[in-house]
Amino acid sequence: MPGRVIAVIRAYPKDVVEDFTPIIQKINERLSNTPYTLMRWEATDIAFGYKALDLYFLMPEDIEGGTEQLEELIKGVEEIDNAEAIYITRIGA
């Protein structure tokens, strides 16, 4: 049985964002019918009031291309400029 991984994706908004809730809702909508589950999220200070969004996903480890499809899915949200994997760890057996 394939293992699972936790992937932390940092999403960079196009503008300064005070309330990330609408962006999180859009990301969750895009996740329907995918193997990805958003477990938690947190805003991370970058500089001068600009915050990025750290998104913690549970996903199967055997997905071809690793986190590439997930990053593209997140970049598809209008308010997001870029997304990149910053941490990945395997959990379970």
C-alpha cells in the first residue's frame, strides 16, 4: 500500500491580503475530485506587511510529478501569483 506525504506549499498572493478565508475557499473548491486534502493553513510574514500562505496538504506519495499538479492547481486561483513546495515528509508505512 502506498504511503502518504504531508506537503507544505507556500502560495504567494498577487497583493497584500488581510483575510485569506476567500482564497482558502477557492482552493478547497479546486481540490474537489483530487487526491489532495488541505489539512491546515497559516499566514506567514514575508516583508512589509506582505504575507504568504503556507498550505499543509495530505496526499499519496506515488503521484506522478510529485507536487507539480498541486502547485499548478493553487496557481490557478486568481489571487495567487506563485506557489512552491517548501517541505515534504512521508508519514505512515
